[in-house]
Amino acid sequence: MKIRKLVFLAIMVAISVVLSIVESMISAAFIPGVKLGLANVITLIILMTFSDKDAFTVVLARLLVVALTYSGLFSNSFWISLSGGMFAIVAMIVIKKFNFSIYGISVFGSTMHMVGQVIAAIILTDPSLSVILPYLVILSVPTGIITAYLANRVILSLKEKFLSFSQ
């Protein structure tokens, strides 16, 4: 891996960690447990401009760093975040192969993130949480669209500034 790419990916992990932590603090004030998914903007940027493996690595690194610094490694919060993150990135990698737009990929990833989190929460805490899944899936559509819009703007901006920043 070239140094330039490694440094860029490390910066993206750091930005996604900060976005995730800040967003956790903000979302608690509005609807507990529901976030816009700003850290997923970074996931989409990496997924659309680098390899699937790079995107998976960035997501996993973010989840581990956030758990180590904020929520606690191996806590219920960690397992719920890990489940959501892994469901989302695997789903986005698979659906990307079918040439969906960044918006379709993002909405599908957002939906699968919610599904993964609810499944983990049901297993770890309370089976009655399944009743919130339809509401969270509905919320995942606008959050996925917003995430895709932001990621697309960043990608276009980066492409304007750098001819090929992914090498």
C-alpha cells in the first residue's frame, strides 16, 4: 500500500471516529439511538473511491476505536454498533456490484445498519425491541439520502482538487 493512500485512509478513520462520537452526543438530545450517520459519509467516500477491502477496514477500525475511546470494548453498545456496521458495509459492498447509484447504496446500507442494530439489541437486551424496526427502517431512507448527498459532494470536490487521490 502506498504511503499516500495509507495516510489518507488513516485520516478518514480519524474523521469518522470524531463524527461518530460527536453525533452520539448530539443524537442523545433528540431521539435516543437514532443518528444521521455522518460517520457513514466517510464509509461511502472510501467505498466509492477505493476498494471494498479498504472500506471494510475503515469501518472496522472506526468501530474499534470508538469502542475503545467512548462506549467501551465488548459492551452492549459495542456489539450493537458492530452488528449495524458490519451488516451495512457487507450489504453496501454486495449491492455496489449491481451498479446501484451512491444513493441506492447508501439507503440500502442505512437500512441494513438499522436491521443489524435491532437484531443485536433484541439478542442482547429485549426481544420486544423488534416493534421499533419498521420505524427505524422508514427513518433510514432520508438519512441514507442525506449521507449519500454529502459523500457525493465530498467525492466531487476531491476529484476536482486531485486527479487521482485513490492511488
